[in-house]
Amino acid sequence: MNDSPFPVAETLCPVVANDWVNDSYKHLILDAAHGAIHAEPGQFFHLLCPSIGENVPFYRRPMSIYRIDRAQGRLEFLYKIVGRGTTTLAALAPGEKLNIFGPLGRRFDFETRCRHIVQVARGVGLATLAPVAEAAGQLGIRTTAILSARSPKHLMSIEYLRSTGAGVISVTDSEGTSGVEAVEDIVRGLIEKEGGDFLLTCGSNRLLQLLQRLGREYGIAGEVALEQHMGCGIGMCFACVREFRAPGGGITYRRVCWEGPVFDIQEAVSW
């Protein structure tokens, strides 16, 4: 369900920058039209990736918001180049315009529920959780972000997160520090010694399962932002339906774009 107090809109936004972060990810900055800048952490936009020659992306691509710069009226996205749509998106140059539709989806709900957020993100999941750290910092809520990546060169946004006041702990595959057991030790320490009382994650089923288990063990609430292929982004096509645990037991089905993409962490069923 859309949580924005402003109408969802289709807008053309000038590209300010579209720069490489590493060999897989780019950082897109747009001058956002009226209304788009009022999006909230956890929401997303449906981007109409441009056509280049015979490369014509048919569906829009859902893209979580990486940063909302209200002062300059800009939206920022962090994305991985993985297919036809993101390949043409990567070709956008400053001054060109991009058609975006949104803001869409349900936002994170943390403001009155915690004092110390523990975030665990893997890969592009970082893009979804980063704006929470900034919003939490403005409210005086402490955040610790555990960032997981293949190698140190694939770690992103450490300085940005630190600038929001968040603590940052990095773990990587190449250094042998990103295993579930190692991450579990870190999270337990943050809960038991640092007062961590709210769990957030995005980007990894194994990390979701870990935080679900620790949340139940310690009685700590949390949320997960789910990634899913989406056709329409507004709940009409049912392309993004997946299983969830029903409150009374059993399984129910929900649309990630409409009832989510943010859900109670214990309701999500990992794939």
C-alpha cells in the first residue's frame, strides 16, 4: 500500500549524475519533480529504462530509494547492472531525462519502536536500508549497519553511512568474515552489549533467516524489505505475489509491491 501523503505521479526527471561506484554498481542522481521528493525510506519508484537500438526494455524496473535529498530536491538510486533494463539505465548521461513512477509501496516503520537499529545488508540490499540510517540519525535513534559483500572493493557507502551517525561493521567473503556464524556473533553482541532493539535486513535469505531466529530468541521486533520482480508496481498484475506466514498460523499470499515491500520480519517466508 502506498504510504506517501502526496499523489503517486509519473514524472520526467533530469539526470544529475550516473557514476560508477565499482565494476558492478552505479549511483544515479535525479532532479526530482514535485511530490517525488516526499518519498520515505523503504518505498520505491518504477523506472522506465530507456531504449537503445534493439535493446528495448518492455517493463518498468522497480528501484528502491537510496537517498532522499530534500534540500536540493533530488532522489538517488544505487543499482547493479544485471540485465537489459539496467544496461540501458547505465547509459544515461547528465542532462538526459528519465521517466519515473512513484513513490510506491509501504515504508519502514521504526520511529517510535526502538532506540538502536541493527541493519544487516548484502549487496544491493544496502540501497534500501541506507535511507533508514539517515532518517534515524535525524531523530536521535542509533543505527549500526553490518555490510556484507564479496570483497572489500565491493563494499559501498561506508562514508555515507558514517556521515549519518551510523556505526559501520563490514564483513566480506574474501576475508572469511561474512559467514552466518560470524554475523550472528556480531548481531548478538550488538543486542546484548549495545542495546540493539530493532532488526532490519534486505538482500539475503540467509541473513533474513538469521535475524528471524535471533528476533524470536531475544523478543526483538524487526522488518525486512523484499526484492521481487514486479510488472505494474501498483498491485494490479499479481506478478510479485509470494508466501507469508499468516498471523493465526499457516500460509497466506501477499503482493510485495502493494502490501510491501516492507514487511514484519517474522512474517516473511524465505526462498
